[in-house]
Amino acid sequence: MQLVTRLLLRLFAVGFFMLILVTLFTLFAARHDIADEVRSSQSIGQLITTLSELQGSDALNRQIAAIDALNRGERLRHFHVALLDESGRRLTQPAAEPPSVMPAMLNRFLASDATMSSYALSLQRSDGRSVTLVLEPNPQSESSEALTGALLQLALFAVLGLLLILAIAGTLRLALAPLSGILTGIARIEAGDYATRIAASGTRELNQIAQALNHLAAALTDQIAKQRELLHRLQDVQEEERRKLAHELHDEFGQLLTAIQVDASYLLKRSAGQSALEACAQAMYENSSSILSQLRGLLAQLRPYGLQGDEEHDIALEQALRDLVKQRQSRGAVELECRLNVNLDNIAIPQRLAVAIYRIAQEALTNVMRHAEASRVDIAVAVDASARALRLTVADDGKGMATDDPQPAGGLGLIGIRERVLANQGQLQWHAVQPHGVLLEAVFPLDMAMINEVAHVN
């Protein structure tokens, strides 16, 4: 159903309900007015009976009391009955001033067109005395009745208006209630959660929006899956090229440098007593040893020991990280204290994830050594079984970063870190460390089957 149609139907229902209320109120008000008119007619009949008795010989006091009773009960509508004797003295009680429910100016305005003439009727009693019956106009009752009716109508309109506002507000709230689910879905998509779908609603327009967002989430999920697969392939190609390069360097340059060392050692033995030739052979030997040592360091970076496995073999991630720390400190960064803490709970980390963690730690440690001006760096890799995740943190006490953005742009190194985290469905953030320093945190989801298997074995 369309949103406009839904709103119009509900407003029509509310309007119809209010029409019924107004009709009932009008009917009850008319019933009350009819009852008042009937009572007034009965009172006029009683007045006529009393007037007929005035011409008889009964005591006058009884008729005076009857007329006062009619006046006091306000059963005579719109006029007041007064009885005067021959001298003009009022025998009945004067009309009491009713408490005005309206300002005097409004009362005068309502009764401005009313003719205020009094009507007098002279009656001759059987005892020879005469009395005068005076009908005095009393517009106050009519104006009070009009004002009371107006106030009741205003009160009714106010109540109906309030009910209408509440009904419209409730109708809009119910009609637009699915928007909260849509906004929640948009927030999840913005946060990167594309798996949860927005539920359908009874409103066609909102349902179309929900379906469009679900299609968008599905398309993003598909694109991200393709992007992850592409990143995996690129990283696999990189690792394969590094492995081939490491093998070629080891097989070609390693053997040549070893041969040069052997030749230099032979020359040292043969040039004993020949200082110039001996010095040249010694320099050749030392240079070849230095080049060979640097080659071993380069080979360790290209293909660290411990990450030589494949999909069917376990990866010695902890040993590879320890070799990385040892290698970095041996390359002139002895003033940087590097502490490593690895706790994998005997869980075999998949090769791709292990390589990604090693490369991220390698790049992070390189950045600390080059830019942080730090004296200490802490690297921790731990399995969080409750969160079903593997967490890598690299914290230093350096000068920190120039931005507070948890996702800084950075250079190629940070881009490479971000790509590896994305390829393994992880989350990456940087945090400021007090009083100074930076904390890199990467969290990767783990397959619960591995965790459950390890827990069962333990």
C-alpha cells in the first residue's frame, strides 16, 4: 500500500470517528434543550393556573409564594414575573442577579438588539382589590445559555483538535515506523556490515527503499568479495615472486660469494709474508663475508624462515616473528627495545593469515624504526576465543602521528597494511597512546571450527 493511501485511510477513519462524536454531542445537547423547553412550557401552564387563582377569593400569599417559586427555580425562561399591589408596591421577590459567566461588555453586546419593554396586566380580585402582573424581560438567561453553548462547542473543538493532532502524530509514527529499521540498516552498511538485510514493511515506498538498500548491500558484498579475492591473488603473486627471488639469490649469489670467500681464504694462506697481497686477500674475504651477511638478511626479509609452508602444513608464525625482531635489532637499531608476546592457544593459523600478520608486523616495525623516534615497541599476537578473533597490536612510545584519524592515509606501507587487513576480512585502527606514541591494532576473524577443535583436544 502506498504511504499516501495509508495516511489518507487512517485520517479518514479518525475524521469519521470525530464526526460520530460531534453527532452524539449535538444530539445530547438538543435533547437537553428540548427537556428545558418542555419544563418551561409546564411552568408557563402553572403560571396560567396561578394567574387564574389571583381573581378568586383565596389568600393572596399563596399565589405570591407560587410565583416566587417559579422565579427562583428559573423555570420561566427569558422573563421574570412580578406582582404589584394597587399602590405599585412589589409583592413578589425581585429578580436575583444571577452570577454572570461573561463580561458585562459581552452581555450588553449579546442583548443589544433585545427590546427591554415590560408588559403589565391589571387583574381584579373578587374582594375588590386589584393587582398588577408585570412580565419583566430577562435576556440574561438566553445570553448565558448562548455563551454556555459556545463554550461547550469551543471545548469540543479543542478536544477534537487535540485528538486529531494525536491521531495524526500516531498515524505518522506508525506509518513511518519502518524508517527506523531503514536508518539502522544504512548505519550498518556505513559501518561495513553488509550481511544483515532490512526487513520488508507494509508501505510500498519504504519497502522499495529497503529493497534497494538490500540490493546495494548484496552488490557491495559481492564487490568486496571480488576485491578480497583479487588482493589474495596479488599477495600470493608477491609472495611467490619473493620466494623465487630468494631462491635465485641464494642459489646464484650465495654460491658465488661462498666461492669468493674460499678463494680469498686460499689467497690468505698463499700470501703469507707478502703484505700487499695478504691485505688485498683479507679485504676480499671480509667484503665477501659482509655481502653474504647482508644477503642472508635480505633473504630473511623476502622469505622468512617459518613461513615456508603451504596450505597443507602449519606455519611457524611465532618463530618467524622472533626472527624478525632479532633481525631488526641486529641492523643497527639496538637502542630500540622490542618486546614480543605471542599467544596462539595452539591454534594453527592459515598460511595466508600468518603471512599477512608477519608482513603487517614487519611494515609496522619498519615504520617505527624510520619515523617514530621511539625507544620501545611492543608487538603482541593473541587469539581471543570469546571474540572469535586473532588480534595483532604494535605499540610504540615515539612521537606519535600528526593526525587523530583512526584510519590515516599514510604512504605505501600503510596502504599495504590496509590491503592485507581487508583481504583477510579484518579491521584496522590506529590509537594514540598516552603520554605519547601510537598503537596499531588489527583484528581478524577466526574460523570457529579451529577454536572448537583445539578446545576439544585440550
